[in-house]
Amino acid sequence: MLLLPLLAGTIVGTLDEWFQWFIPIRVGEARDVLVNEIATGCGLLLALALNPPERLTIALPRGSRRRVMRWGAGAAAIFGLFFQTVHVGHDVRDPELRSFRSRYTAEELVDAARDRADRWRRQPPVVQRRLWREDHYLTEGLWHVQRRNQAWGAGDHSTAWRENRILEKFYAPVLETPTYAGAEGHRWPAAQREAAAAQAAAHGVPPAGEAYAYPLFVWPSLF
């Protein structure tokens, strides 16, 4: 029977990606679960080629059918919880910034900023531990820093300004605090900030961008 080991491989692959999502450096996402499942299928096909059964049938006996249904339901439930944790977020709306996507609501971002400002004042995150619980607020902030810097380097000063305002409004501790990604923090010098503000005033705020490193969905857009 191939379905049971395939479902077991799906469960193990989902749990592996879920674990990777919780630790720094690694990224777990739904696309990688599919890659794991393809690898499991290839392994099963290789096993069949090396040791083929006397008879290969498609129909399942009644007892096997129940086991497959239970394992299938378990695999679907685990993947659904994984997807909810990793790939479902919120549209954060702001009159100046229009909207951007985050794992957090606007209120949660404000609370997280207040919490990190207090904690990082005493112990800034200057070391990235490989086996530790990832701070996804910090990770999001650094993605916006990267997006801002890339836009500035490409001459897209309006987008750079928008990303900088997102950082100033919702990720200020990431700008102010030394981190493993920047010993001096990430706040722009005054002259650079003024130049970006002038460009944004001349050209307007660009449409909502995507700073996330992998797909993030909000519930209304899923249907």
C-alpha cells in the first residue's frame, strides 16, 4: 500500500517545515511541504522498482480504506494548522501608507513595538542563535529594512520612503536598536530621510508593496 507511507511522509514533512518556521535562519512554508511530498513519492517509486510486489492493485480493502481516511484526515488537519500559523496574516491599513501585510494586526504591532523597545533596551538582539525561538516581529522589521534599502538603491525613492514610514510607525525598535543585522541600528541619516520625503511628496505614495519573503494571505482574499 503506497497511500499510507505517502500520507505519513506528508505529516512528517509538514511538521519539519513547521519546526523550521519557529527557529531562526530557516524558513518553513507550504511550497516546501509539497517538495517533501514529491521526494517521498520518488522514494516510494524507487522502492517499488527495486522490490516490485507480486500484484499491484488500486482498490483498497475495507480495513485499509478506513486507515487511509484516518491518516488523510490527520494529514489535512496538521497541514491546515501549519498553513494558518505560517501563511495567514492581516492587512494593516493606515491613511498615509495605504496597507501592508503582516502576521500581526496594527494593534498587535503597536504592542509588540512597546514590548521590544523595553526588552531590547536591556538586551538587544545582537546575536542570532541557530536553535532558538525566532522573533517574527524582528524578522518582519528586517524584511521592511531590506525592501527599503533595495528600493533606495534602485532609485525608487517613493517606495523607499513608504517602507521607511512603515518602519517608523510600526517597527521603530528595529530602527533604533543594534541587531545581528546592523550594529548601529537601521535609522536613516537626516539628509537621506529628507531626500526620500521630498521624492514621496512629489510623486505620491506608491501602491501597497510586498515585503514578505513568502506568500502571506488574509482570509477575505482566499475566497
